[in-house]
Amino acid sequence: MKATGIVRRIDDLGRVVVPKEIRRTLRIREGDPMEIFTNREGEIILKKYSPIGEIDSFAKQYAESLAQVSGYRIVITDRDQVIAVAGGTKKELIGRGISKELENLLEARENLTTENGVEKAIPIVEGMEAPEMDQIIYPIICEGDIIGSVIILSKDEKQKVSVTEQKLAGVAAEFLGRQMEA
């Protein structure tokens, strides 16, 4: 754990304010769910709750299956970071924070398809360039809330995405969203 040097008092209703700088750094927005943990040393630990993180191993298996069936690279994210990759996508992407462009796309509840250069690809993670190849992004929606995204990437400039891959991404996002409702 890293000390911030910030001290806050508990108010009469038992609330503690998380400073704006920390909320901004950790991308905690108003209404975001937080998990509360305690340890033997008496520490209280707040962790941003990721509902899709609960099906982490399932998402990894699903990404592997999608990659195998489609022949494309697959990335699955929650609202903050990459949780699963498959099909030749770099494993070091797992755990990296999503880019501001992807976050904005998800907040707008929009799909993105760069088929035939119609739209420009966006970076998936912070500090990474936008891919030069085709890209499909669908938000994962659970009970009306955006909880992540399914991303399909072509493996090179010659491999183009089509309506089939768009539908595949849409079905995958819908399926993962419904898994979270159960």
C-alpha cells in the first residue's frame, strides 16, 4: 500500500470523502460501486468493484473460443482495464487501463467498426497507439449499465472485418451482459 498523506474524518453518518485527486487517478465516478475489505491489522481497503471481474476466468475462456472460431484477435475489458485477451493479442495487455477514447466510446454506448477505413481505430489501452488494422468494439451492457467491452481486431492489414464479425462481437457482448444478470 502507498500512503497519500491525506487524512479525512468520518462524519456523523459514518461517511468518508475520497479526495478528488484519488478518484480521478483511479477513475472512480459518482455512483461507482466499491468493495470494502478489512484485514487483521485493522485496515479498511476500498476497491473499485468490477462485476465482469467476477466472471474473469469465464471471460478468458470465451475470448479463447471467439479467437479460435473467428481467426481474429479478441480483447475483453471491464470499464477500467483489460481482463482477457486471445488469438495472438499480447498477454501483457491484461490488467492495463483502457484508453480515454475507449472509455468515452463506452460512456456514449456506441459501437465502433473500422471496416474499410470508414472510421479511425482508437487505442485500446493507455499509452498505446491506435491499431493500424480493422477493429470492432461493442459495449457489454448489464441491466442498463455499461460494464465493459468486446473488441475484435484483425491480425494484419489484409484481414478485413465484415458484417459477420460485427454480429459476432454484438452476440458476445450481449451474452456476457446476460451472464452478469444471472
